[in-house]
Amino acid sequence: TWGDRREVESWSHRRPFFSEASVFAFSDTHFLKSSRINGAHIEGITGVPKPGTNYEMIQSNAFMESFDEGLTWSSPPKIPLDYSDVHAKVIKLTDGRLLCSYRNRSRLPFGVRAVFSEDNGQTWDTNHRILLGAHLNYYGGWQTDLQLPDGSMLTSWAWHFDGPTTFEVIHWELPSKVKSQRRR
């Protein structure tokens, strides 16, 4: 069932600013949302396309929190990952950490990476990124993570390059917790 419904102001330009949202629920009322920031937001704001811009390369992810069942969201959004780190998804691990897997599109090797948070997503340990899979180009992502009963992980994703889409799965072990400086 759905509770109260509330109208929110919509983005009035033809290109969306946020897209491809993923929501992690801490509880029935507390959510952490990751949304892709559309690379064409410059065009969306000005209405004028920027010639020669590869919008895939200037996208990122914004993280926002809601404490009222998703009726309102924190502002401004936090952007803990780098430009072109997209498709971020969050799960809670049995050891209490959050795992955020995402698609890296800005630096070699392109591929699926992961970072951890030990404070429920307030900060992310970007100094210890994990490369889960490397690929030929930046088209791909849409990964899904699953922690198995023995504590190990399965991560699957898709990518493509001038042909059919390739699906890959990796079975991997979590690193132990590390104490490090984190990026907000």
C-alpha cells in the first residue's frame, strides 16, 4: 500500500537532471538514494547543446537521504564518487558496512568498482576502491550485488561493444575493514 502522496516540483527542462535511481532502505522511513546526474544537465539548464561534448563522460552520481518515507530528500546531494562513476547501488553487509558498487567510465581500466562506508553512507572509503571487472569501453554497468551465506559476494553486470551485450559474474571475498581517511 502507498501512504500519503505529495506533489513535488518537477524539472522543467526537456533533459532530466537525475535518472537511474537506486534506493537502499535502512528502515521503513529512512532511505539512502543514489541517482545518476545526467551529463546533459548543461543543455538542460541552458537549452543549448555544447558541441563536441561526450555526455556519457561528464555524468556522476548524487546521494540523498530521506528520513520521512521518501517525502523529502536531503539537499544539496552528496557526490562522493568521481565524474563518470555511475549506476551506483548500495547494500548493507553482514559486518555492518555498506557496499556501493558502480560503473567507472572516466579512467582506465573501465569497469565495475566498489567502495565501502562504515558510517551508513555519510562517507565512503574512496582510497581503497576495488576493481571487480575491467572492460574495453565505458558502455556498461547495471551491476547487482549479493552477499552469500558464507559472507562472500556475487556481483553481476553487463557491458557491450559493437555487438551483443555481454553479461559477467564474479564471485569474490570482501576485504577486511580498513581505517583510512574517507571522502565526504
